[in-house]
Amino acid sequence: MELTILMPCLNEAETVETCVGKAMAFLRRYQIDGEVLIADNGSVDGSQELARRLGARVVDIPLKGYGAALMGGIHSARGSFVIMGDADDSYDFQRLEGMLEKLREGYDLVMGNRFAGGIEKGAMPFLHRYLGNPVLSFIGRLFFKAPVGDFHCGLRGFSREAILRLDLNSPGMEFASEMVVKASLQKLRICEVPITLSPDGRSRPPHLRTWRDGWRHLKFLLIFSPHWLFFVPGLLLFVLSSLLMVVIDFHPIVVKDVGLDVHTLVYAGAGILLGLQMVFFSVFSRLVGMTSGWLPIDARWMAALSQLTLERGILLSLALFAFGGWMTWEAVLIWSEGGFGALDPRVVMRWVVPSVTAIALGGEIFLAAFFLETLRIPARKTIA
């Protein structure tokens, strides 16, 4: 069988007949060897019988959630290609020829783009159209270089075999992001076709919840990109805080009437520690992702990581301990010259804050080196 038109369904009695009828008409019009498959997620309004009456095949998916229903449907599909879309009559299942043509050309994932094809009045909430979708789609393109302008379009087609290889497992609405993210990471062939979006035909509110599901999509994008979540902000924080500490350690900075002195030095030390920890988290997360299979293995990155050995980490930490100890000793000498009494913080804190920061950095690197070594144990097996 060439094509399965897949629709997730949860109490869609008002619209499922219309959607199935349009999909069946499309298959007949273009003489396609295909089926209409309803992945029912526990409907209690008779949606299943309405769909069967028009010739659709219905599979029951007991695990709740949009993603769970779709994954169950994809596993049950008989077609080499699958085109999925919501059963709420917001997508025109009679106009799938452009998507099918791209699949026949060899694309693994063909995304619909509602912004390119047209969004009818009232079809998409204001926040979704002008904030949620554009922002999340921009983040997806930036983080994963996905050639997709409408990251969360519910109408999309794909090679069943290629998508099953991605091992998708998000049960909720973030399934839509997971498919595009993993397809991009695995270098699948992706393209877009313009589609239209109409107001859905239901009298009840949609299953989608703006803030809850928007956060779930954003959370997924961030977790799958430790480079942008941890490494980039962490490195910026570390470098800027280090520069600030070096400058202020020699003399205060005065900008107009604002003076930055030893108190700012303390915050710079905290920024250095937090920044380095974020960089470490990036390395740990990426390594775990590769060994667990939810991130593709990057041979060049792994080769660079192999240079960060336990022994080098220990030597660097010992050097920082020694540097911090020397600065501490200098602070003690200044204290002794004052008879171990009260001191001018503008002088002594220029020794104390960098020394404490260096010692803490040495401790972080020492612990991180050992933790990285433990993470490498399954990594060796994965790469081998």
C-alpha cells in the first residue's frame, strides 16, 4: 500500500465523518492505493463507528495523548507513506497531492506551512499566530537548522520507515516538535508545501492548551539542544565575568556616577562559577544524549572530548588550588601586617575573592573530571 492518511481522534463525532469523506474522495480521485486510518484515543461519542461507516480503519490507542495516538497509528499504518492531520476539519484532506508528490520525490518529511498557504479568519488564535508559532519555529530553525517555517503544523507527510527509525516517544503535544527535531538531527530530507488552515468544525474548545502545551514544546526544544541551553549562555557568562574580575581586581571601574568595586568582584566570581558549571552541563548532557540515542553521535565532538582526560582535569584543578592558595597566603600576609585586626576591604578583597573563586573552580573541575569519566563508560560501548 502506498499511502495511509492518519487522523488522531478523541471525541470528534462532529467532524470525523467530513474528514474521512474528504480523505476517501482524495484516494479515489487520484486512484491511490491507500487507506484512511483513525487512531482513536478513547472516544466515547461514537466517533469510531462514524469513521468505520465511511470506510476508515480504526485502531484503539489506550495510552492517552496526542503523540501516543499518532505513534500508535504510525505503527499500525499499512502505507509506505503516511500523511497525518487532525480530525477537526481544519485541514483539507482533498488537497494532499502536493504533499504526496514531494514524498514520491524522495523527501522523508514534508511539512505543511499554514503561513505560506493561508490562514482563514478565526482559524488560529491570535497568540498562536503572532507569538507562539513564530517564536517556537524561529527557535527550532536556530537550534536545529530545520528548514521549517511552521514547526507545529499538524498536517504533514512522511516516510513511515524513516520516522519509525527516529524512535519518537513523546506522548503529548510536543510530539510535533520531536518529529521535526529528530528528523533534522538525523539529517533526513525535509521540505515544506503551502497549505490552508480553516476554522475547525467543532462546537467545543480544542484539546490544545496555549500556555501548557507551548511550554512543553519550548521545554523539548531546549532539552534537545544543550549547546544553546547550557554552552552558549554559560560560555558568555564565564568570559564576561572573568574579564570583569580581572579589570576590577586591578582598579575600580567608574561609569559616570556608578562605581564598580569589590562588591561587584563577588558577583563576577559567582558568574565565573555558574558559567563554568553551565559549560560542564552542556558537555554532560550532550554525552548522555549521544550514548542514550536521543542525540546523533558527532564523531568530531567525541574526538575533541577525548582530549579532556581525567588526568588533565586533575592537573588543572591542582593548578587552580595552588593559585588560589597563593592568593590566600598573600591576603594573610596583608592581614598580618595590620596586626590581624580590621582591614580595608577594598584592598584585601582583591586577593580574597579571586582566591576563593580559583579554589572553587579547582573543586568544580576536579569533580567534573571524575563525573565525565563515569559517563564515558557507556559511551565507549555505544561508539564501539
